[in-house]
Amino acid sequence: MNHADFDNRFALVNQILADHNLEAETITPLAYDPSCPFPYNNYIYHISLLSPLTLQSFLLSTKPCIFPPPDVRVTSLVIRLSNPAADGLNQTNRVQNEVAALYLARQSGSTIFPAVYDWRASVQRPDGEWDMGWIIQEYKPGVGLDELFDTLSEEQKRGVVEQVADAFATVQRTVLPDGVGAYGGLTITEEDGNIVSGEMTTLRGGPWGDNASFWRAKLASRLEEAEGSPALEGWRENGVRERVDRFVAVGLEGCLRGAGVDGTARVLTHGDLTTSNILIDPETLQLTGLIDFDFASIGHPAQEFLSSFHDLAGEGEMWEEALAKRDLLRPATIKGMETLELLGRLDDLLAPFRLVHPVPLGKKTEEQVRTERKEAEGRLVECLNALGA
């Protein structure tokens, strides 16, 4: 699947380099397995250059939200190609969203986020298909934190968790521009290069003026996925769909209001802040990069905790202490968090991956599908009961 267009992607990478008067010594795909049965969200390449990077390579770029290369001998960079065939991702302003999020985070004062040197948005062709947008960005050395975190001592883990909390603090406290006043994604205006509210990469539609509208769109999208699943058929059996529809249309807003959720609180969220997207020097145990802002958005402060940090759950007490020390918004201090966690669970249960995606679904027998569907329905009903739906 991913390997079918391998040569064309390499040609595009070489063309991008040539357009910037850059010549590669090596071009190495990162995090790439040609046998992967799922389409990659992005195709990522580490470029080793024959000559150090210079400002002259980017003088002709008129793109906003970019940074000049540093005044040191840099001979590496990264090129990210956005895959228009990625499952369920919205291409409308996908590249702009990532560029804008990286720019805002880096402007907050931390160089742990890679600088973007140049970019091109995806363009929709007359046939409705999208071409590949791309980003040229700073190469961050190190290995994924997921590769060594479990091997560290408690003292070493604490030191790393403190650094992760520092990086997260920068994201959560990023100052949003005046043009970003809604829930959703980010985009960059063509007229003046300003960062404004836009569509999300992970959810079509929007931006939304309040948190209830965001959740209504999110749950409706998951129902649409369930509708397309031959295993779920939109949850139309046993009156489940009627309960969900009624809750989304009538009960959702009151549920959030009753829980005291601040429907206008907004922060920058990374959207996938896991140890695989955190780079670390294995010798010094210093973080070297926080990467992959493809799923970044403007969301309620709870949203990051619903979509990120799952692999730090085992260090709950240590993580909570680090967040509290920095006085960050966190589950213990976010009003209505229990209700928001239930909504996050409802979102997951409406379209469970193994019963929606054709790859895992195609490996199951009819009996297995019936059994798993029944179990999934039971969990969904429990969640609806907990929400008072």
C-alpha cells in the first residue's frame, strides 16, 4: 500500500531540495515499514546535506510562519510529505494547521519544537483529489522516548517527566493570536499571513464557537463512521441509536453545563503527545525534540488529556506532581473533568477501531464480529447510562 508510490515520493523530495538549491548526500525514510497495512499519515525523510544549510536556500520563500536556519553548520533537515490517502484526515488546511501550531509553540520561547524553514499547502485538484503538501523543518536528533523510558530508574524517570512537563507547559500556555477565537484547527490567511481559526485535521467542519458545538460535531462524525461499518450499522439495533441521537441533539449542552464545564476555555493542544513523539538523547537523558503537530488543534484544556499522555499513565503520581509544580491545568483541577472523560469514552465507543476499520474487521469470523459487537454495545450503553442519556 505505502510502497506503491515510493519512487514518486523520492522524486518529489529531490525536487523540493533542488528548488531550494540543496543537494542531498543521503535521503532516509523515518518510521517507515513498507509492509504496514495502514496508510501512513505522513511520509517523513531525514536529509543529510552535502553542504551546510544557509539562509540563501530560503530567501525566495514568501511563506509566513517560518524561521531562518541557525547560524551554525547544519547539515541535516527533515521533509514531511502529507499523505492525502491517510485514513480519516481532513486535508483542507492540514499543512497550514501544523505549521501554525509549530510556529506558535516555538514563538513561546522553547526551541524543543522544530523550526519550519518552508512549506507548501496541499492543493485540491479539479478531480477532487489532493496533492501532497510538504514541510521542510529542522532535524531534531535523539531517539523516541518510547524506546527507553521503561528501562530507566525511578530517579531518571522523574527527571524525564519533569522535562516533559516543561514542554507541555509551553504548549498549554502558548498565547493565541486575536484571530484564533474558536474551537477547531488553525490556518494561515493567504492575504496577510495571519494565523486564524480553521478546520481541524482530525475532524471536518468547524471552527466552532463553543465546546458543546465541538462535541456535537465530534460525536456526529463518529456516528457517521459507525453507520459505514457493516458490523455496527450505525447502532440501530435495540434502540441504542435513538438514545445517542437524542443525547447529541438535546442532552449534550445541558450535560456540559450541569458539570460546570467552561464552554469557552481554549488552549493549544498537541493532540498526540505520547512518548513516541518525544525525542531524547539516550546518553544525557535530555529531551531534544517534541515533534509531529499534525493533530494539533485549539481545544478545551481537558482535550489534551483525552488524546495524549496514555503511555505516561503508569507514572501517574510522578506526572501529577510535575504538573502541579508548574500550576498547569490538569484533570485534578479542570472543572467537569469526569463528564469530559465520559464524553471522550463515548467518542471511542461509538466507532471502535476493530469494528470499523476494514483491516481488523476483515480478519474476524462472523461469530467473532457478533460477539465483539455485543460486548461493544454493552460498554456503549453503560457509558450512556453514566451520562444520563
